[in-house]
Amino acid sequence: MKSKKVFFQIFILIGVVAIFSFGFYIGQLQKPEPPISGVINQTLEKPEGVDFSLFWKAWRILEKKFVEPERLDYQKMIYGAVSGMVKSLKDPYTVFLPPEDTKIFTEDVSGVFEGVGMEIGIRKGELTVIAPLEGTPAQKAGLRAGDKIIKVDDTYTRDLTIEEAVKLIRGKKGTKVTLTIFREGWHTAKDFEITRGVIEIPCLKWKLLSSAGQPDGKKDIAYLKLYQFSEKASFDFKKAAVEILNSSAEKIILDLRNNPGGYLEVAQDIAGWFLKRGEVVVIEDFGEGKERKEYKAKGNAKLLPYPLVILINQGSASGSEILAGALRDNRGVKLIGEKSFGKGSVQELERLRDGSSLKITIAKWLTPKGELIADKGLEPDVKIEMTEEDYKEERDPQLDKAIEVIREMK
């Protein structure tokens, strides 16, 4: 199956992606010794200067001396070894998981799954909520972008990978999980008990707003909220765009807050509605000495004439940052809200034998002007933070500011 690039958003509902067999190294190591029981010999060229004998020496010692030999599961030992190899890269988005979790991931990208409904990531070594997804148990429980997950039930998260945390948090509809959360401004962490549910994430919604700020004023602003860049989002966006073109809207507010990303192709497609054909949407940087790749707008640019502002926050990640950066760099579109998450790396899912797979970071995203997104995020042109009081009173000063800014635009 052809690899597909995604802004790999590890949904709590998504499982861990894959684990690949390590047995092909056998036969290259310590040739005088007989094959290890239960492991198939294969031949593969090994890197120069790397001594695999240490691995097999440790393996043989375990076989000979471990006090409970019945616990020596060779397949799990191989998977554990490869998992450790991947972890040594210290890239939270490069992961290696078993066939069962590959199957879960394949099901989850369809947009319907069971869990609590949020995306998580690693920020400064801490498990962090990137965004609670619209209408999910996580959002209804009051979780927010930027929350630190200290514990999942009784398990501390400090040394967990994203995928290990995912396995603990996701689960069947109707079951409960307790997350211990610390939020900036709090003195102590708090427990959130969340009942898991079936998660169906919408792609977008839009409505007309009055730029005068009055209910009976002229409704000339299209407020377009984009929740994710799923496979279905291109179709839904096209439908919404046609409706906006046929409405009284003269200006657009594009809300990318708490949008954790999705497919590159979808973000590129949506960008084509706002940019001239051929303008750069994003640059893929494969590292030093390798040629960069530019992804360009291919759409009809029907929404190009509309004055536009974009809302972002800590939950705007990956595809959201790509789209916001492209519109800022090409059109000078103002970003309003808070600094984005900074998830700017590219992953590919490599299918492997035995049904396992390897999700590996292959590149990093740059905005059209060459700005690195990974670990930095996008700074808003107009910084407006949401306070605890704003959330309690259901106020939205960020949207209010966006309306104020776009009202003056011609």
C-alpha cells in the first residue's frame, strides 16, 4: 500500500501505529554461534562499525539465567528491542507498534472511533493536550489545549511515549478514565473523570455574522470554523465555500483554533481556495544536503478576493499551522489569538511484513518564507488570550477582536 503523509495527530482514539520484526538482523551476528531458538535467520547488510553482538549476548544471558523462563516471549522481546531502538531517537512522532495497533489506526483515521476525543503530544518532555475535539467527552469535561496530563488513572505519564499514553486513555464506550491535569495558573493538579464515548468528529461549520456587532446588522462576515483536515474535509469545505460565494458574505473569519491537523493533501486543497494557483503552500525540508520539495496551490482561488483574518491558539497544530502560515506569508493575512502548538514535522506510515508498520518522521515543514514550524509554532499578529473568566462566562474575546479587525478591512 502506498505510504500516505499525514500531520500525524495522535488522537486519543487513535491507537499506536505499529511494530516491525527485528529478526532480519540474525545471521549477521556472531556467526560461530547457533541460531537463537524461536527466531528466524535472515540476511541483511548491517551498518559499518556497529557491533550487534551485544544485543545477542544479552539475549542469550536472558535465555540462560532469567528466573522465570516461561515469561520469555520471543516475539515480544523482538518488538521491545525495536521499540527501544526507536525511542532512542527521542522523536515523539517516530513510533514502532504491533499489527493490532496498525489496524486500530487504520480504523480511526476514518473519523469515527471510541475514546475521550482529544489529541495529545509531547511538549518540553511533558504529555500535553494539543486540542480537545469538538463535541467529545474531553471537551465536555472541560479539558483545554495546553493542559498537562500528569497521570492516567494511577500511571504517571512522565516516561510514557504518546502511544503508551494513548493505550491507557482510549477504551470502550461507557467506561471511565481519570486524568490528572495541571493547567497554567493552577497551584495544584486536578482530577478529571471522563466517560468514554463514540467519537464522530465534524469537519467544519460556518455561519454569517454582523460586522456591526448587532443582531439586526448587515450579516456580511462568513465565520468558518474548521475542526480538522480529515479525508472528508475537502468535500465539506467545497460545499461551504460554494454556499459562502452565494451568500451576502463580503469578508471571512477562518477559525483554526483547536484544529490539530490531518492530511497534507487536504490542507493544500483548502489553501487553493484562498491563494493564486502556483503559490507555495508549504515547503518540505528533508534535512541537510537533500532537496526541498514545494507544495503549491492548485485550486480555483475563488475566495482570494475576500478580506480574511485567521484565529489560532495552542490547539492549532500541523495542518492548521501550514494553512495559516501559507495565507500569512502569501497574502499578509493577520493571525489573531495565541501562539500555535508547533507540530511541524512530516510522518510517513510504512507498512511492514506481519501487518506491523513504522511511523517515521521524514521531514519538517517550513512556511513559504522558510520559517520552521516544528517546536516553534506561529506567533499571532494580534495576541489575545482567553482567561478563566472568559471560559466560565462563555465569552470569546478572540473572536470579538477578529470581528473588530476585519470590520476595518476593505
